[in-house]
Amino acid sequence: MTQATGTSRPGGRTARTRESVHRATRELLAESADGTVEIAEVAARSGVHPATIYRRWRSADGLIIDTIVDELDSRSPLPATGDLHADLLTWVTNLLTDLNQPGQLAFFRALLRAGGAGENGLDFVEPRVRQMQAALDAAGATALTWMDVFELLLSPAYVRALLSLPMDPAADAARLVDNLMAVRSARESA
């Protein structure tokens, strides 16, 4: 049976392959004691040929980074409504809540390991960087960059979580966002 001209295949084979590979990678990361995953394991679990995985992700580390970034984007998208304080407060509260859940640090440790193994992490986190910049742009926050968001919101949250001193979403999310807003205010008045 042929497909009618002019219709699209929602998702299609590429999307199904990506989801299957990501699902297998998430499962294997959750089972991994050290945050490592082998392409052969992912291929066996996902039913996708190893050559397809290598062609798309180049390495196990590239696959890990892409999978984790995709997971973060789906669980905790960054809103861009134009109200920067509200958008960031929602996002950071979700992030801190997520970091307090069992198993979430295993994903972050795998991301750190993969990024330190020669993969250019910025290539894979580009969608997240675009989300940060979109939120800043929607609010007209020209005095801030995505790197400010990274340094003042994400870095403290993840470092504290890795040190087994996770931040409290109810108390610390507002404090982190207020710190970033203070930097914005100081730069705009300078």
C-alpha cells in the first residue's frame, strides 16, 4: 500500500528509531552503576542496528548526552512567556524537585562523564541553550545571557545535588532566581 501524495508520516521511522534508542539508553543508564552504556547494549535492547546508532550519535557518549538532554527537555521545559521571573521560577522549582528524585543524579553523572570524554557537550545541549535564550529574548532581558542562567541557576543546583546537599525547591528556587534578577538589574542600571 502506498502513501497518498501530500500526506506526512507523523513521527515516521526516524522518530520511532530515536525514541526506541533513547528509551533503551535511559533504561541502561538507570541500571548502570557507573553511568556507562555501550552501543551494542543499546542496539540489542532497542532493536536498532549498531551502525544506525553510530551514524546518528557517533559514540556512546554522544548518545548519552542527547538522551539526557531530550529527557530534561521533556520533563522540564523552560517557558518563554515574557515574564522572566515567573518563567525561571517555574523552571528552577521543577529542576530542584527533579534533582531530589531517586535516580536523577545517575543521569547527570552520566552526562558529566560523557562530556568529559571528548564529546562537545554544547553540540548536544544546543536545544536547551536555545530555550534559555528564547526565555531571555521574550522578556527583553538583553543584560543577561544563557551563560548567566547556566552559572547562576543550573550550576549551583547541580553542584549541591552532587555533594548530597540538594536544594529545597520551596526555599531555594526563589533565591536562585532572585540572584539572577539582581544581576540583571545591576547590569541594566550600570
